[in-house]
Amino acid sequence: RTLDAAVAIGDRMLEEYDPEHGKPINVEGRSGIEGFTKLYQFTGEQKYLDFCHHIMRSRVEKEFVTDVLQFGGELFRIPACHSYTVLATYIGILELLELDPSCPQTYLEACELAVHDIVQKRWNAVGGISTSEHFKPDGVLGITPGDRPNEACANAYFMRMCLKLFWLTGKPE
């Protein structure tokens, strides 16, 4: 039943965001990659994997891969995105890499650089990686209680991302 519900939702999104006749992928749609990789894994239907690539071309490649590589990380530059959504998108990219070896190597490079950016520039004294649910510019760690410096969702997604990177690369870092 759960899979049937997921397929129904996925198919509805495919209709609404059809690459030829649908609406453009919006900001919130970026993190949908992970869900569509799971639909592909559980159903084997190519349309779900194809939709992942559509999301990548539409919104994610530029903002999460090209720009991140160009700026040496700087996740705060990704527009209109909560930190946990950024990390959920990167988890989706890693899932896509695992399913489709024809993906560009830059996808993996951007994921690794994102982790490096967080560890080197975003991790604050209380263990948080974002401030008020967003990645902030270098040096702005937001360590007052009003800044909400330890948003748990971002940390949980970060741990998942690091684990997924380890499984894919075997690198213990």
C-alpha cells in the first residue's frame, strides 16, 4: 500500500512537472530527487530515473554542482534553500550516482566539496552546521540562542550525507 501511494504521488508530480508540457521545477522540487530514485529502485520504471535527470538539468546542476564547484563550496550561495533541503538534495544526487554510473563525475565532486565546506566553515561551537535553518556566509556562525544554531534536521541530513558518501567512495573522512 505504501508503494502504491508513493507511485500515485510520483505519477502526479510527473504529470504536473512534465519536461515538455508541465510547470518548471520549483525551488521545493529540487530535493525530490531522492524520492524518485527510491521509486525507480522499487518499481524499475525508467520514467522515475528520467525524472531525476530532469530535476538535475532544470534546477540542481547549476546551483548544487556547477556553482558550488565554481565557488569552492560556499553553500550559502544556493538560493532560497533551507540547509536541510540543501543536504536532502545532495543525498538525492548521491542516490542518483549510485543508480546511474553515467552521471558526471562533477556530481560526486560537488557532494564532497559540500561536506568539506560544512566541516571547514559552517560547523559551530555547539555542533550545529547552520544558523536559523540556513547556511550563512563564511565566519557567520550564529552562536546566540536567538540564532537557533543547532537545527537538528540539518545535522541529521548531514550525517546521512556523510554516511552515503562513505558507502559510495569508501573514504573514511
